[in-house]
Amino acid sequence: MYIKEFEVRWNDIDANRHLANSAYINFMAHTRMSFLWEFGFGQKTLATHQIGPVAFYEHMYYFKEVFPGRPIRVSLEIAGMSKDGKFFEFHHNFYDSDGKNVAHCEMMGAWISMKTRKLIELPEHLLKIFDTVEKPKSFRILTKEDTRKFAKTPKDLG
């Protein structure tokens, strides 16, 4: 499991004086990019291959408020990936300074070509990097259908 620690800053707080929803999202995005950079997906690699990660959704579950003055830790686990690396699912947990799990997020995304603006498979040598990353027992192989499970059409909405 990958972990990143953050200071809860004044601008991370909302009108209720606790960690704002936008701060959770920013902390997760920073954690994901730090994780990717550490595993060889830095700006140079992304630019060379003209690819970038794109988020489909982030589903948040909040358990306890977080206040400024103490650090927060954000974890990342690879919960799933398609065989070609095109789709990925990351799970994040937020821990307070006592180690208590205060929030959870399920995030799904994919890789996009910066040239064509379409979803693409990862090049084989980049896909192999993910073979070296520890995965939880619940890890699963994703399909395109997994990315559509929350999709609604206008007809579905009435």
C-alpha cells in the first residue's frame, strides 16, 4: 500500500471548519501522481508517450470529520486494472494522526492519448511496471463494462 502524508492547511477547510470535499479530491490526486511518478510515470515519460491519466469517477465515503492542526495520511491501492492497462481502479483511505480510517474513496480512470484525445492501452513496457506493484487480495481484472456500471442515459432518468 502506498501512503502520502499531508498537512491540513487553512485553505483546505470549508465553512464548517473541517476538511472540505475539494481538499479530499486534491489530496487523492496528489497521492496518485506521486505514486505514478515513483513508479516511472513522471512528466517526461507521460510527455514522451503523449499520454495522461483521466478520472471517470471518484466515489467518496466519509466516516469522521478531519480538522486542521494534525496531519492526514492518504493511501492508494490498485484495486483493478484491465489486461491492456487502459482502465484502472484505485482505492484511497484517509487516516487521521491516530491511524483511524476517516474516509474511503473508490476511483476509476483510464489512460488518454494527448494526441487523439481517445482512450488508449498502455505501452507494454509501461504496463509491465504495474506487475511490480503490490496488489490487494481483492484485485480484479477490469473490462470496459466495469467502467459503465454507473452510466445513466436520458431514458434511464425518466
